[in-house]
Amino acid sequence: MTMDIAAAGDTDLLEESFADEPAGIWVAANSHRFGFILRYPRDKELNYWLCL
């Protein structure tokens, strides 16, 4: 299962800047309490472009 998270009223969806906003910082610190984990942290992302 995957999901995208955005703050209410956010107009720049799927932007990396969400991680640095208060809501993104809260999600990173608390999501595990609700059963969600970040599978691919920023420094561990897979590079699919190399496979094309």
C-alpha cells in the first residue's frame, strides 16, 4: 500500500519541499505510530532511470 500526503490547502502537491514544512516534519516523526513507514528515505531511493 502506498499513499501521498499533503497539508490542507497545499497547492504544490508531490513536492519534496513538504518534508521541510511543519506538517511534513510531524509526519516524519509520527507516522510510525499509525502503522506507516517511509520505505525509501531520501538517501536510499532507487534510481529507476538507470534501468531504462
